Amino acid sequence: MDKILIRNLRARGKIGMSDKERSAPQELLLNVDVCLDTRKAGQCDELSYSIDYSKLTKDLLELVEANTRHTVEALAEDLATHCLRDPLTKSVKIRLEKTSAVRFTDAVGVEIFRRKETA
């Protein structure tokens, strides 16, 4: 399966369980793999047959900034759900990390994989 990749997108959003954590936006690191078939886009050289990664990146940044979730797990689900709304998307892998949550680590977070349900 082909993929659209977004790597090391740095976003800022309020997330965490405590009031202290939620008092100011934190840096979050986001990596996304969107699986789809890009053959038609490659053959005819038209973006309408693929996913506009610039628009998707902006959408994901807006979702993180407007986030009201407490856990990275819940926010990752929201981001995956957004990606799966595109009719071309077959599945998505989201890796979401907090870069300053735990001392002595570069980051802590979650990675999820979701695919469209087939009827």
C-alpha cells in the first residue's frame, strides 16, 4: 500500500491530566502515515487523485491546537478519525508524543493504527 508521510510535525496544544499540565500549551510531536492507492495520481499527475499533505498538515495542526482532550491516546484517536474521513484513505498510523512530559526522555507518547471498517 502506498503512503503519504508527515514526519516530525511540531504542534502546540493543551493536554494532560493535571491543571498544571493544561495551564499552557505543550509541544507535541506528530508523525502520520496515511495509506492509500496513489497509482492514478502518479499516472495522470493530478493532486485530486491523492491527498494534499499540505492541507492535511494544516488540519492536524488546527485539531491539536483546538484540542480539549486529556490524554494523548484520545487526541491520537481524533487525529486518526480525521484522516480516515478522506474517501481515499484506507488506513492511518498516528504517532503522537509529548516532548517535555517526563524527565530524562526525549519524548513519551502513543502510536496507533486504524483502518476503515469494511461493510
